[in-house]
Amino acid sequence: MELLYFILSAFGITQILVYGKIFDRVRPSKEVAGGFFHCAMCVGFWVGVILFGINPYTELFTFDLNIVNALLLGGLSSGTSYTLSMLFGDWGLRHEHFGREKNEA
């Protein structure tokens, strides 16, 4: 259950940081930061590392404090945040049709 809490927390925070309107004024443009703050995979990694770092202060998840866990949980957060952001959009489950032209009915 701890891993599920970690994944959902990381996804939620990543979504807010990357797509939240509240950060539109302070989020650097793609040209300034190379798109870092517009990438769920990039931001997701660092969100995972930060969540790992604060895990002694929460009861939702507890992981041993070592560098290997930090890297693994950063990778887990990055991968799941990106995957979930590709599966779910503002209006629910995404269902784009690949290989079809936009003008085709």
C-alpha cells in the first residue's frame, strides 16, 4: 500500500507542477529551461527524490534512507507520472486514434 501512496502522491504533485495554472506565472518557458518544467518525466523524477527525502516526516510511506532507494524511487516516480499523464487528460481517459488523419471521420 505504501508504494501506491507514493506513486499517487508523486503523480499528483507532478501534475500540479507541470500543468497547474497556479504555477503559470512562475514556471519558466520552454525556451528558458529547455522544457524541463513542462515535462512530467523530468519533474516526476525530482518529485520522487524529494518525496523520498521527506519520507521520515510522513506516515504514508517509509523507505530506508539510502542513495539507491532515492534513485529507484525517483525513477519509479518519473515513469509512473509520465505514464499516467499520457493515459489521463483533463477530461478523463485519453483515447486518441494513432495512424488516422485528423480530417478523417
